[in-house]
Amino acid sequence: VFIAMLLRRVSSCGLLLLSRRCLHTATSVAAGDGIRYTRLQDMHERQQVVPALASLSRRLFPVGYPPGVFRSIFRSEPDLVMWIAQQKPYDASAESVVGFVLTRVRPPERVMRAESILLAPECGPSAVTYVMMLGVDQPFRRHGISSKLMENAIADCTHQYAAKVIYLHTEKRNEAAIRFYERLGFSVMDEHRFYYFIRFRFHPALVMARYLGDGRPLST
């Protein structure tokens, strides 16, 4: 039950730390500033990062996620799009990986009602993408890495899954995050008053969405 409750709150920001292991089955895209972006697609590679993710979440997230949360995500969500940003020597070491994004894709037959209402009925059945986690290490922020990670994930969700909307939650008081997502084309769609429970207090979250292809919101 505890893990299930935490899974419903996995929508914050953090840093990805990997064990020392080469990424042989991933897709890599070279970029400027010595940063390379790699998509993790192999389940075994994802499982290798669980201890580091749990350790970092305790340090960086308002709510620390135990290892079971990450194992549950990788096991229960078959359609994940996960990208990491690496600096030289471009391996899986903690010194190399400087950021990550993790998104969940639900095919049309698995889309929940709360997600389906993000799209107008005339859009027809469509995959829906949710941004679960996004984070870049502090020394590497303000260099466009978060934007590039998001762009890569959005491109995959559009071309591979034909998703027509990608959405996320962010704290209402996090003005920097809101401005960041607005620059990426996201708009505020809704507000959940009691979404986050941090330090024994509830905090509201904004639902932000970006429409892809011919996707468009439900008319009000």
C-alpha cells in the first residue's frame, strides 16, 4: 500500500545516478557542449540503476522513494521512454551521467479516464504520455540539458507511440518549473489542491499539458 501511494506521487524532479556499466543497447545522440544523450531501453540496464535512484531520491526529492518504487515502475509500465544526459567518458558512471527524464506512455487501450479527458473526442483513441521524473545535476543546469532531454522524449512519444498529448504535474508554487514547461509549449490545464503531501502538509499541483500532432484539448 505504501509503495502504491508513492507511485501516485512520482512526478517530481531529481538526478539520475548510474552504476559503472556500459550502455550497449541504448540509442545515443551526440550534442554540443560535450554532452551526449542516451535512451535506455533494456530492462536489465534499468534495474541496475535502482539502488542509485533510491539513494538520490532520499537526498533530492521532498519525498524519498524506496527501491521498491522504482522496481515497480520498471516492472509494471512496459512502455517507458527514458533518456539520460552524459558527459565524458560517456559511460554509466556517476561521474558521467548528469541528468535524466522518465516518461510513461499509455497506449489507447490503457488510457485512464482522467487522462482521456485531456483530449477532444474527435481526436479519437490515442496514446497519452506522462512525465514521471525530470532532473539535471545542479552544476549542469541552465545549459539546455533539461530541454534537450524533454525534446528527445517528446519526439519518441510522438513518432514511436503516436501520442497526441504529454502531461505532467508540478507544484503550484514552483514558478521556475512552470516557466520552464511553458517555454516547451506546455499550458496549465487543471489544478489538484491536495496532490503533494510534503513535511506533513498538503500542497497543490498544476496539471500542465502539451498537445502533439493533431491533438487538441477538450472544449469547455
